[in-house]
Amino acid sequence: MKPSVIVLSISLFLPGLAHADSLDSLKAFIRDVHTAKGVFSQQVMDKAGNIKQQASGTLAFSRPGKFRWVYTKPYEQLIVGDGSKLWLYDKDLDQVTVRKLGDALGSSPAALLAGSTDIEKYFILKDLGHQDGVDWLEARPKDRESTFESVKMGFADNVLMTMELRDNFGQTTVLKFSRVERNPSLSPADFKFTPPKGADVVTD
């Protein structure tokens, strides 16, 4: 099974802040980090903690509403948010799925990455404290129809290292980040997508 689109849209990078708790770090990220790029690894686990999926790749974002998520292993997939639409390209199937971002971005995990600065309009935020060298923050969507239950963000020295997404089916997706650059210069072309010639285009 290939990674879901929801999981594709939830990475987060936090700037270092001296003597700041997790809530301070999140607010600083929203305020100060406008673009970012880096490398990720991903594991999806079932209710019993068994690993069901593993993947890795690269990502970039430009707030608000633009992101690029590239899976390189074990499957080649490309996800591009251009500010108004979400494009998912599956190379093996030669298929493109198109979805509208619209207001749904605000209450989705993607908002933690590429949404507006009004994050507390859509999420209930809670500082979970310090454990084993990691400070933890929980974000719960206010939208009761959301497909996920909560996102936990763990970071050391005020830099986010891990995200844990728990969906409504009991699955947990763990994302780990490395080689992160904050506020790099990114090309507008990174957030545009044109379906390859001959690809099957499906509007969801």
C-alpha cells in the first residue's frame, strides 16, 4: 500500500529558540519560517505497533498553501500544492489525481506546514512537557470531521525532529526530518505541476 495523501502534507520545521517551550517554538515557526526544504523518512504502524509502510524522500514548502513532497523510496510519487489545488502523481500508474485545497487546508495537517498564521483557529494546541530529552506538543483539529485525531511534535533544543500523526483508524505515522534548511530561496516552478503527456487525470 502506498502512502496516503494526508500523510504527505504534515511536515514541520521549527527554528531554534533559547529557553522556549513547544508552544513558543510552534508560534515562532509560523511567524518566522516562510519557506523550508529537507529530507524525511516515514513509518506507518498499525494499532499493535507493527510497521506496515516505510518510505523516504524530500520536501519543500512556501507558505501559504504551497508545498512539494517527493517520495523516492519505495515508490516514486510526487505531491504538489500550488495554492489552490493538490496534485498527486503516481509514476508507476501514470496517473494524476487532482483535489481542491480550498478552506480544507486550514483544518488539515497541511496547515502546520503551509497554512496561514491563524493556526489556533483550526487547532487546539497543548504543551505535553519534557520526556527523555524531547519536548512534546500536541495539535488536535477543531473540525470533528477531520480524518486524523492528533499530531504530536517532538523536538530537542527547540528544533523539531519527529512528528507522530494518529488517524481515526488507530494507525500512527512517524516522520523524521534531517538536512533541513529554513527560508531558502525556492523557485516558483517547484510549486507548479503539469500532468505528463498521456497520463490519466482523475479529479477527486
